[in-house]
Amino acid sequence: MEETLEAFIQDLREEAFADAHEVMEQQWKVYKRQDHPLTKLLKGYINGATAFELVRRGKMEGAQRLWQTYEKYLPLLTEEVEAYALFAEADSLLKQYREARL
């Protein structure tokens, strides 16, 4: 999970939002098959990154919907979550983009 989050964060920093989506989606697919407890949280982060790809494409309504999905799953992020610090760092980056773009 840490490698996935590190790659996700790097893609966010580079504003490669579609790539960030893909990185997280690969992990999400694995976790979904395992019925892993982080599945929904990962889905939220996928939607968070994708929201900014939609902003780039001028699709603000879709971006807003995806951001709402991100926020819906964010309460699942607690300090007990595996790799919490990396999830929190990704959250911070996403919120910075939201303040600037949504």
C-alpha cells in the first residue's frame, strides 16, 4: 500500500491526475477482490484525483460530483488506517487543489 500511495502522491504533485487515478485503481481492484476494509477509502481517493482531471477538461459539474464522493469516503480515514501518514499527505494535496480549482 505504501508504494501505491507514494506513487499516487508523486502523480498529484506533478498534476498527473489521470495517472494518479490509474495507480490507485490498480490497488483498489486488488483490495476489492479481497473485500479489504480500505476498498471504499481507495475509491474515494480515485474520485478525488479524477475530479481534478475533469477540472482540467472543463467539466466542472462532473468534478464537483466526484469531489463529493471523495468527501463521502474521507471519514474512513482514521489514524488506525494502514499507511495513515501517506493517506493524510495525499488528502492535504487534494484539498490544496480543491481550494485553488473547485
